[in-house]
Amino acid sequence: MREWIVVPRGAERDDMSNSGTRAKVQSVNWRLSFLVLLCLMVAGAVPLSAAPGAGAAPGNGGGGKGGSNNLLGNDVSWPQCGGALPEGQAFAIVGVNDGRANGTNPCLAEQLAWAQLSSGGTGQPNVALYVNTGNPELAGSWWPESNEYGGTVVNNPYGTCDGTATAACAYMYGYAKAYDDAKIRGINNPSSYLWWLDVELGNSWSTDKRANRADLEGMTAYFHSIGAKVGLYSTTYQWGEIVGQVGAESNLYYLDSWIPGARTARSAKSNCSAAPLTAGGTVTVTQFVSRGFDYDHSCI
């Protein structure tokens, strides 16, 4: 999952003015603060434990509306394989794939075990999952040729898939990828999880937004068929480029949104009031990046 930085309107001008002076002042202040802290540590006035650790969570921007106060989650996936993972997370969201919709995160079992240590205390499940999505059409390594997958004849709202680059086959492709995510990636009891659909321009998509919407509807239909909950992760821009407007007749319409793009915990909290990806949904999670980790703020 990529982290998308959204600069608030009007902030560009403020950030550019006196940028050289501001950078020098910040650099001097940081060095002075560090030297003072180091001297105090050496003198024994400040215990070493007072210095923030690499896995320590950043502040959450104070109380008030917008979810639980000072309780942050983290999301991890294959890029974190072999490295340190965050500590003390309230909730965790683990990527099932390896950046592609048809691959598996090689560290999935290890990261799921880490996620089980989440402390809770928010409106989020302690452990949720996210999956990569895409609609490669005939350029993919596999493309459906019928409305059957996994021994089931699927009720396809777009008609019959005949192996061509149509919305009907895109629906079946999405259904099949969700089936594989639940059945062959190593997820126990898949119906017990909230599954986030990660929708980004970095994956393969059709120029036909209707077909892309059908693909995501197929994924959602499968997860709903096993009793699992589903949510949507994307930026407003990427969602508009890939999917576009979603009507109330779609099973995507009422899904909750997980919105990236914040640069701090405070701005992530503010993003809880952003428009959801679909008009019938609600923004329930927002994301920001700090100290090399993805952090997530619960809006509920």
C-alpha cells in the first residue's frame, strides 16, 4: 500500500514562504534540543527510557471528535518483511497480497501473529485485512471465461462472462480474486474479518470505469457471501480515475472508507470529516505516515 500525501488547500503558499529560513531554524533547534537531552542523559537527570523509541507511536492530536483519543493502529504488509514492526498498536490492518491481486504476502503468518497483540479500545476490529485489487482484462495471467468459479455458478448482475474484456468478466475476475484471498492465502476463518479493498492506480486497470466498478463489486459480493465485512481504501482522486461515481444500486455504495493522505496524526484526525469514497458510506479510518510506519486513526 502506498502512502499518498495530500496538501491542504492554501498550505502550499504557507509552506513555500521563507522555507529556507524555516529549515535552518528547525535544524538548529533540533540540534540544540538533542544536545541538551544527551547531556541530561549522561548526567543521569533524564533516564534513557525517556527518549522515544523507534517503535513508539506518535501523538494523536488531542481529544474531541473524530474517534478514540491517543489510540492509533498500524497497517503492514510485504514491504515490512524482515524488518521491525510497530509496537503497542491499538488495532492492526494486515496486507494479504504481495502488491499484486494474484500474489501472497510472504510474511502474512508472522504479521497476523503480530496483529493479534493489538490492544483494542477503538471502534475498529483488533485485526483487519486489506487486499490488492486490479482489473487487467486480457493482459493478466488469468481471465475468467464463464460465470463459474470455485465450484459455484455465480449470479452475475452484468450477464454472462464469455472470456472477453467485458464488465461481466470483470465481475467474475473480482469474485475469483476475493475467493482466492479467502481460500488459498492462509487466512483462517476469513468470514470473521473486515476486508479492505485497496484501490490504487499502481495496479492494472481498464479504461472502462464501469468494468472496474464491476470488478470491485465482484470482490465485495464474494466477501459478503461468506458473511465478511468490506471497506474501501483509496484517495478521492484515484477512486475517481478508476471507478468514478457509484450509484445506490451498487454493493459498493454503503461501504465505509479508509482515507490516506495525512502527514500528521492531527491532520489524519481532521480527515475523519472528509467525504467518503461512496456517498452511502462513512469515513471510519484515516492514515498517516510517521517514523517509517503507516499509522491509522480510528474515526469511530
